[in-house]
Amino acid sequence: MVTPAGTLESRRLPASGAGPSPDRMFLGSEGALGIITEAWVRLHRRPTFRLATTVRFADWEKAVGAARALAQSGLYPANARLIEKDEAKFTEAGDGASHILVLGFESGDHPLDHWMRRALELCADHGGSWDEGSLQQKDAQRSGAAGNWRDKFVRGPYLREHAIARGVMRDTVETAITWDRFLELERKVKDATLKAIREVTGREGSCTVRFTHMYPDGPAPYFTWHGLGDKARLPEQFWAIKAAASDAMLAAGGTITHHHALGRDHRQWYDRQRPELFARALDAAKNTLDPRRILNPGVLLDP
């Protein structure tokens, strides 16, 4: 990594107990501490075995329970996205009657029938059902409900400018939380977001959720909201809604961002999330590596 104070290089190791990791310090610093010019990456064999299906759930809490069981099972699916029924209907991944779990396994080493069967047993324990025929499809992850969701997910961002031109605001906020606190966080974020949309626009809006990542300790909920605003005041209306959602997310114990990074958009919530003593330690690192504070000013720390 190149910094104004000089260059540095960490060792290529699978793991190390030699103090705090330089890699972890610099990854995620968003260019505020230096510029990464070279890195090692891990490669995986290209998958030659694939299995995928869509599991349906009538009850949201049971669907969340199934997701938790999968995340803690050691099965490590390549894809496990839990999508609530309203978002599934919006993306044509479902008819709005069921919450769906897009489930897939991939391997460059071995067939996956045993892994998929055990995953489906866990889903069945929580009231899940699926189409056996989809397991025989060669490209199940690109067809049916899973394919429809994937298509909308990839194409959605390209429609944003057209929606804005019609006064339709759409944004996402994402976080991570432990399993025991997820349902409360979901309720608070949805309530705050929908209330803000009503107050700002005078109309009802929508706010849906899906899991974009799952860990043994908890999920990464990804909220999508829509509101029809006043085209003369869209920036102000947008930020009022985003702020309400972000406030609720942080107050419920989540992180301000799971994978979208901070930039300047999330800076005020990042300042509230991080411990003050850590902020001072990070500031000292900034002064050491970038004493004139010329790298990405305003990101992570004040200019």
C-alpha cells in the first residue's frame, strides 16, 4: 500500500496471531489511509456441479428460523437469499402468497445431492415446501422464481434514473444484526421508514426486506423502500426518509452498512456507531500515514 508517509507491505499468510492485522486495518479504509496497489486473492475451482431450488414459506418467522438453521448447519450454500413475500411479488419471483428462499449449492469437486437434501430437511422443519422438479433442472438458478428475481436484481439499478424522472424515489439500506435481535430491528426500520414516507410525501409507500448474506451469528437484512415524491423537492424528501431509516437501524443495534461502505452518505451514523476512543486511535493513524490529510478527505474522518 502506498501512503503519503511511505509504502508498506504485509506478509502473505493464511492467518496470524501477531497482534492486530495490518490487512484488517487497511481493508475498508476507503482510501483514507492509503492506496492498495497489490493484493493476493483466493481462487476457487470453477463449479462443475450445481443444484438450486426455491423454497416457499407461509410464515415469516419460521422462514427466518429456517435461514438461521441453514447458516448454522455448516452446509455453506452458495446462494441462500430469503425474500419476503411482498418483495418476491414485486420482482415476480413469487405471487405474493409466500415468502421465498432462493437456495443453491455449487462445487468444483463433488455432487451436491446430500448437501441439498439436508438443507431442504432443515427448511421442512420450519414449514418450507418446494418443487421437486426444479432440482432436476440444469439451470434452475437462472429460471423460474430464482431466475426472475435474479433478472430484476441485475436490471433494477438501470431503471433508477427513469423512476426519478417520474418522481419515484427508491433506495436501499442494509445492515447486519444478530439473530436474536433481527425481528425487532426489522419492525423498527419498517415502521420508521413507512412513517417518514407518509410524512414527507403525504402518500403511502413501501418497505420490504430480504437477506443478502447470512452468517452463523446473524443475517444481513437489506431493506428496499419506494415513495412517490414531489419532483421539485426530491433530494430533500429522499434524505429525510433515508435519515429516518438509518436512525432506526442504528438505534436497534445494527451497523450503518454491511457491504455498501460508508463514503460521505453514511458518515454521520458511522460517527455514532464507532467507539469514541477508537475514533481517536484511527485519527492518530491518519495523522501518521497521511499527515496533510489529502487522501479522500471527509471519509471516515474530518478533513
